[in-house]
Amino acid sequence: MFRKLKNINLRKFFKEIFTSDSESPAKIASAMSLGVFIAVIPIYGFQSIASVTLSHILKLNKAIVFLATSISWPPMVFALIYASYQTGYLLFNGSFNYSLSLSTQTNSLSNLGEGLYLFVFGSIIFGLLLSSFVWLTTRGILIVVKKK
């Protein structure tokens, strides 16, 4: 089985998925943006199940959606969490929170709840913004690539 996996040419695999004539650029871009949205929202541990289920319901390419969820690999999770929290803080307070600290004197259970609320709400908004950007970018690139 591992010998078969070794023989797969990844460049050929991605080229086949993204430049196939069977799917429109909008549908491929939709699959990418759904995967990015699922990667950003805080359902860590359930992203794979959610991506396969939603791609099946929406009739999108499961491989592309699953591939796009991989932006939430461990080193990127911290940046996604920070961006999500800052987005929530910006929307509720009108500015960014530059004074993030882990001091036990300033953090209480109510502050933790407020921070969690800002993070969850911010992750949904940040996910929508990022997935919209990915949709526009992917669709534009695929339109140019498919014309060639």
C-alpha cells in the first residue's frame, strides 16, 4: 500500500484537481472557501468530519475542502486564534487589544468568559472574511489558468 502512495505525483494530483474541466472555477473556489471557513471556526477536532459532511451536503469536491482545512495545522493555530480574538475585540470595542497578558491579577472567570465570547464571535467573522478573500482569489486564479 505504501508503494502506491509513493508513486503518486503530488504536482500532477493537484493540477488534475484544480484544472479539471468537470468543475467550474466558482465551484472549486467555493470548496476552497468552505475548507478555510471550517479551519478558522473553533471546532478543533471535528474539522475533518465537518468538512466531509458539509462538502457532501453542498455537493462540493471533498478533496479540495479537506485540503483547505489543513491551514489549521499546529503552528498556524496560534495565529488563527490571535486573529480571531482581535477581530472580535475590534468589532465590540472599536480598536485592537494590544495588551494581551496572562497575569492572574487581571484575569478572572468573567474576563475569561468575555475573552472566549470575543474569540468565538471573532472567529466566525474572521472565517467569513478570510473565506471570502480565498473565494475571490481562487476564482480569479482559476479563471486565468483555465483560459490558457
